[in-house]
Amino acid sequence: METEAKAGAVHAQAQEGAREPAPPGQEVFVTVSDALEYLFCPRFIFFERCLMIPEHQERRYKVLKGRELHEVREKVNRDYVRKKLKCVRKDVSVYLTSHKHQFKGEVDEVLFLEDGTAAPLDYKFAEFKKTIYRTHKYQAALYGLLISEHFGVEVKKGFICYTRSNNYVAEIDFREKDYVVAKQIVREILRIIQKGYYPDGTRQKARCVDCTYRNICVQR
């Protein structure tokens, strides 16, 4: 009964709009982490950013921070980055904001390449499964947009280091449509946050089994 009551309350808030739109002139920013959550299930944004209900379970997307990330970087041979990736310079742990597209994020490494372009290098605490997941691809594309806007350089590719596959580095070649989709993801998240819009949930129902919000998420 308690669970049904909670679900009913959430449904009512969803119908009415969870929050008032942001006041004119007040900028709302999406994070790259928000984009990962959105790609897993759009309703994560509604629960976290509109209803302010935190996800209490361990984060689905493990990130490497601090000393752990430093140790991984040391293992990724510097000559490999310089020669194989044709990198002439890199900036580490770069926090960037796009006022144009209203999103922000921290890039593990920004690589400046021999051909005058730049590329994001992201470290994943994960195994490489012979394919680059959609979440990883568009996370990298969002980093590419941030880098391009901030540094004024073209970003044609991105790299992901999979630390549980002996630090295997996968390459992503960006096409214009990848950036179009990445910007659309940000716009959809902003719509949810600013309008209190209750989006459709994921079509992959297996994701609902261990979801933090499964007891209050209606019409799964």
C-alpha cells in the first residue's frame, strides 16, 4: 500500500509538472553525467533533477578519480599516447562549460594532435566488449563539443581507455550526425528539467529490475 501511495504521488507530480520552469535569465546546465543517465533511462533525469530524489545505490557508471586515475595514466605508456595517437600535447582533468548548448563536464584528458585537431581521452573502469556502447560514444561526442567550443579547434575523433582490458584504447571517429544527436540529447534533458516533463522510460525492461526507482516509477 505504501509503495502504491508513493507511486501515485509521483504520478500526480508528473501530471502536474514537478517544478516551475526556471525564472527568465537563469541558466540551467546539464552535465555529461546527466546524459549518461538519460541514455540509460530518461526517467532518471525526472527523478533526480525534477523531484530531487537521489539514486542511493552505487553509481552505474564507475569513474576513476584521484590517485586511482593517476595510477592508470602512469600505466598507459606515454610513448604510446605520443606516437600511436600522434599527440603533441595534453591537458589533464579539464573542466569545461558550454554556454551555447548549456552543458558542462570534466574531460579526463584533452589531447592535441599533430594535425591541429584535438580529441578527448576518457578512462573507463570497464572491459572492452569489441564494440563501443552508445553511452560511451555520445559521452565522448559531448566532450568533443566542449573541447571544440572552448579551444576553437576541430574534434574529429575521441579515445576511450578500458582499464579492465589491459588499458586497451579504442578510437571513435566522429561524424557530423554524432554531434547533432549529442546536442539533441542535451536539449531533451533540458526540456525535462525546465518543463517538469515526465518522459517515457527505457524500452529495455531488464534495466528496471534493479532500478532504485522501480517502486515509484509508474507505467513501466
